[in-house]
Amino acid sequence: QVQLAESGGGSVQPGGSLRLSCVVSESIFSLSWMGWYRQAPGKQREMVAGIVSGGSTNYADSVKGRFTISRDNAKNTVYLQMSSLKPEDTAVYYCGGRYWNNDYWGQGTQVTVSS
């Protein structure tokens, strides 16, 4: 059973920045994919950013140029650096990972962007 634990959420004003962290109970090398999804009230969960084991990344169009996904293999941690935050970025952010063709998710962390 792979466990993922997010942290770093909070409240920020528009234009501000936050960095989310996701610590994984397994070695990151054993996960073929890791990423971040988000779900806003009344909306479906959507992919925000992903990174595969080879290091390639992909982003939702709505966050390109503002968000950056990265990983620290030594710490078994994946990060989501979020800049130029907008009110529409308000959501619960979930960290996910694929291990042996099974997907695992964290509990989520709330991000609120409001003036």
C-alpha cells in the first residue's frame, strides 16, 4: 500500500505563490507517474500537472507558465510550485502516484485564493 501525504496548502491573495509538497511512502523511482489533480466545489477533478519516471512533465493549459512540478528523489517528495495564483485556482489539491498499474491518492490539501 502506497501512502501519499500532501502539505503546503493555505490561503493566499491573487498573484501570490504557494508550494505544495507530497511525501511518498515508497521510493519515487518505483512510481511510473506522479502528479497533482484538483477539485473545486461543484466541479470535476481535473489534472493539474504530472511527471513521469523519466522526468517529462505535462501541465493543464490553465496553469502552464504559472505552475511547476518537480521532485526530490532523495526525499521521496514531489512538489508543485504555484505562482501568479488566481481565484479560479481555489480547490482541494490531491497528489497521486501510479505504482504497479495501481493509482494511489493523498487526502488532499486546500488552496484558497482570495482577496
